[in-house]
Amino acid sequence: MFTKDHIISIRDFSKEEVDYVLDRAEELEIYARGNESCNLLEGKVLANLFYEPSTRTRLSFEAAMVRLGGETINIYSQESSSVAKGENLADTIRTVAGYCDVIALRHPQEGASRMAAAFSSVPIINAGDGAGQHPTQTLLDLYTIRREGLLDGLKIALIGDLKYGRTVHSLAYALSLYGATLFFVSPSALKMPEEIKSDLKEMGAEIYEYTEVKEVIQEVKVLYVTRIQKERFPDPTEYSKVAGTYRITTDILKENEDVVVMHPLPRVNEIDVEVDKTKHARYFTQSFYGVPVRMAILSILLGK
């Protein structure tokens, strides 16, 4: 059973609630692929409020709503909204809630979605808040792993920017619900924050930390690769010290013929394009799975 009014953090979910969303996504995948039509949310409106750049998250939310028979309205940046005139987020949320049935919010400030939920008369979906949480990305990541038959008892390497990367923060919490063994691979300056590691250990997660991919490649079933996020660094010189630290190539993957490579995208140079042609690559499939998963979330929140 699922009783939440808003989707703010993956930490608000029980394992049963995650499974409920993933089961619904599997039911809706046929509609996400366009093989059959669906009017489940006909007459409903989704408002996408995106105050940071986005391609996959915003478009997959739009596609999800359209595939369900609903419609979308959009704000693409702070400059295109009344925020540019000085309006605060609370007033924007109160106003937009009168135009729609559900709001997907991406915001550069951590905690913005939880604050928005306090002022909104319609469900709020956190579509990414600063370096905080990205729960719908986590759900589609879990769906991808489950579709590969690897979710229970998984050994996974989370690679790259583990300090600022909201996708890996959310994913690590979620995977701990499934008894995953977590291998954190990052430069020392971008290690997983201590408070998150402490929380994960309290949840019973088994954690190992490394600085090189080659140290874990033979141990894991999934490489979850992330971009070093230049936009999160307060000091550009610190970014330059770690940019390009990791790069997944076909040579590295020869060490484990069965490993699956995932990435939340966009990538810069973390994964060589030659990997795209191999059986290891799942990142574009992973991106597609954002549609059925977000269809599931929208249909659940709107009671359909």
C-alpha cells in the first residue's frame, strides 16, 4: 500500500512502497513504449517547475503524463518565471498549484521540495534538489537493476562524485533496503559524506571504499558511473583537480564480462563511446525506464 501525499526523499519509502512503485511501473511499461494507448490521467495537468537545466528528467515527466492521457505546463528556468522578478518559491508554489493537479520541482537549493510541499495544495514530486535527493531517479535506477534480475543481494560500485552527487546519495539509501553491498569508488576529495555512510551502516549496509575502479571490477555486478559535477563545486580550481578521474573503457570491462554499466546521464567523458556498442551498456535503457517509473508515480499520487 502507498499512502504518501508527496515524493520528496527516497528515505521516506519503505521497501514495500518501493516495490509497489516498481510493480506499477512494470504494468505501465507497455504504454510507455507506445504499444497501447492509455487515458488513465485524462483531464489531469502536470506542472514541471525546473529551475535547473534538465533534459531526461523533464522530458520523461512530460512523456509520462502524455502517455497517461494527461497534459503538462512548464517553467524551464528561473529566468522564465516570476522568480526573476523577486517572487519567492512559496508564492510560486501556491499559485501554480491552482493551475494543475501535481507539480514536479527541480531546484538548486537542497530542501526546496520539502519546503514546497508545506505550501502546496497538490502533490509535490522532488525532481532533484541541489546536492540533496533525486527520488524518481533512484526509483528508475532500481527498476533498471530489477529488470536485469540483480536487485536482491546486489554488489554494486558507485563511482565518481559521491560528495555532491544526489543520485548516488538517494541510490545508496534505497539499495540498503535490499541488502546490497556498496563499493564506493571516488577521489579522496569526493568521498561519500560521513553522515550518509553513518546512516547506511545503521541501516545494516555493508560498505567498502576505494579510489580505483580496477580494485572492484571483478567483485561487482553493476558499475554505477557518475559525472564529476562542475556546477556543484564552490571552487573551480578544486574541480580541475578531479575532472576526468575515472573513465570506463572496453579494456576495463574485459576484467568482468558480465558487469552491467549504468549512468544517470548526462555523461561527459566518464564512459568511452565504444562501451555503447557492448552488452555491458544499460544507460540508455535506464533513461527510457524513467517514463514507466514516472508514469507509476503520477498515477499513484493522483489515485488512479
